[in-house]
Amino acid sequence: MVNYEELAEELRTISEGVGYDVSILSNASALLWERMDRLNWCGFYLVRDGKLILGPFQGKIACTEIAFGDGVCGTAAVRGESVVVEDVHVFSGHIACDSASNSEIVVPVRKGGALYGVLDIDSPEFARFSDEDRVGLEGVVRALEEVLV
Ligand code: SME
């Protein structure tokens, strides 16, 4: 199991003094990708013009726009809470960007009280993300929210 508290601290350290969100988010996706195992996609969708657009990520080419309410990402965005899916094939409306994905976690990211985007992590393993992962990743996202410009 990843030490999410250490990971959050490392994210704070590497983001210190970085003046651009795109740089912070790029390194955040790289850090998660490097430290977590059994992943096939890890990155961000960001709120723009009333929808979610593809942000910095690691993994295969992905869909560039997701409407609020669509897929796991759009569902987490509308609910304003994390969504953990043990089997994406039975999640109604799941958007299959990478056919290798079998489970997924999406954590909303906020800035200034408003929804800023979502962190989306996919795994080729079914039920890859436990409740401990959810709590840990929510902690990492809280650290991210503090360092976003
Ligand atoms: N599976 C996601 C779409 C994004 S890709 O996984 C990168 C969803 O249903 O929201």
C-alpha cells in the first residue's frame, strides 16, 4: 500500500514556488503514476466551459471532453464526491477510453470553493481501489488544492 501521507507531502514539496497549474498537475499525475502500481491511466479532467476537458495525464490517449453527468468522471463532478467503481463494465454510462480499464476511482478537485476538475485513476485489475485508497487519494487531492495557483 502506498504511503499517501508521504505522497501528499512530496507533492507539496515539488509544487512549492511553481507558478503554473499545468506544471503542478503534470507532476502530480507523474508522481501518482510512479508510486502506485497496477494502473493503466492516471490524470486530470478540468472544468472548462461547462464541461470537463482532458488535462495532464499518464497513459494512453484519452477522450478530450466529458459532459457533466457522463461516465465516472462526470458523475463524480455532479455529485461533488469521490466515486469508486469496482467493475467499470457494469457502471452505467462508463466511457471506455482504454479497453484495459477494469476498475476506476475519481476524486473531485476544488479551488476557491468551486469544482476545478477531477482526478481520474484507472486500473486493469478489478476492484483495485479500496476505501483506504479513496481516503489516501482524497488526502493527496487536499494537498493539491492547497498548492494550485
Ligand atoms: N473512464 C472515464 C473516462 C475517462 S478515461 O478513463 C481516461 C469515465 O467513465 O469517466
